[in-house]
Amino acid sequence: MIRAVLFDLDHTLFDRHSTLVACVPYLRSRFHVDPEKSDAEIGRIWCYADDHFVYDGWQYIFAYLVENGVFTDPPKYPEYRSFVYEAYSRVAVKWDWTEDMLKQLRRHKYLLGVITNGSHALQYKKLSMIGLSYIFDEVVVSGDTDFEKPDRELFRYACEKLGVEPEECVYVGDNRKNDVDGAKAAGMLTVWLSSTNPNQSGSTKPDATVKSLKNLPAVIRKLQLETTYHVRETE
């Protein structure tokens, strides 16, 4: 029986594209950005780079911005990286349906949690900015532990905090390696959000794949039925 639904944070619970577009004015104020390029054009370049290179590393996103003439005088990569961390502490835009989706899961009596890599201060600030801190029973940030996704111990630690077994949990995330492989190794069911980069590879198959989490409660109900039927079959 499924008792808890846990989520990745970045790329999963908030609208990464809208967040990046909202950060463009900060990018322009901090660095020498091409004045001939509109905020909308820079936003499109940035979002494309984020979609295609985020799993390779932020340095590849930065290189794409440089190659496509976003900067007239490019900063050093460490300056860009520091800027992004700062920008994410100012701006985070949730999907219009995120809160309603979580409330639906709550009405079905599921425990809710977050498992995310990163620093405590930044990840909690993001949750606060998108107004979702109140709805989660537990938030586990790798920076507060000795583990980091995809290490299965981080997922098991979250289960202990929630008071559930891994097989009673569904983990939802966008990264095949960090989210799907890691949660599977811990013994959880997994839902892969494929909207960011559908060509990712992973060593394990997710139990469900979705392009949007808008209808996640229906997906969880389907997994609930499948797991209940399987248990009855094997008893």
C-alpha cells in the first residue's frame, strides 16, 4: 500500500522556465549582456540551454550562453555560478497547478515529502518562495546529511523521518539517474517527469512516466491499484 509521495524540488515542483525568464533582468543588471537581445530572446536561449545541458552541469549551460552571444563581455564561470545561486534565492515560480495537485494528494491521506540535493538555506528558501513549505510532512536536503542523490541512503533516511517503509513510497522527479535510479535502489516506486529532457538514460525503468504532474493524483491511484492487486496475487 502506498502511504507517502515524495518529490524532487528543482525542475519538478516549480516552473523552471518561468523562473529563468524572471531572472533575466537580474542577469542583465549583473553582467555585460547584449543590449540588442530582448529579455524574451535571452530567456529562450537560457531555457533551451537549461533543458539540454542541466544534467551535464551548469558549466555547459554557461558555455551555451557565451556561444550564443548573450554576453558582450562574458564573466568567468564561477561568477555566473554564484549569480545563479543568488538569483534562485530571489525568484522561484511554481506551476499554476502545483499546490492544487499537492492538496489533492493530501485529501487522499498521503504523507508528503521532499528529497532534494543542495544546501539547506537555498532549498528551503525556494520552498518558501513558492509557498509550499506548509504542506510537506518532511523535507530532506542533502546538505543536512552525509548523503546525496542518487545514494539510496538519502531516500531511506527520508522514509525513517516519515515513519514509512520504502516500498510504501512513490518518489517523483525529473532526473533518471538521481531520482529514478536512486529511489528504485532504495525500494521505492518511481514516477519520472520527462518534460525537461525525454532523452535521458537510466539504469532502471520508472513505474510511470509523465510529461506533467498536473494529473499525478490519478497516476498515484493507478499505482495504488496495481500494487494492491500484486500483493493480493502473491499472498
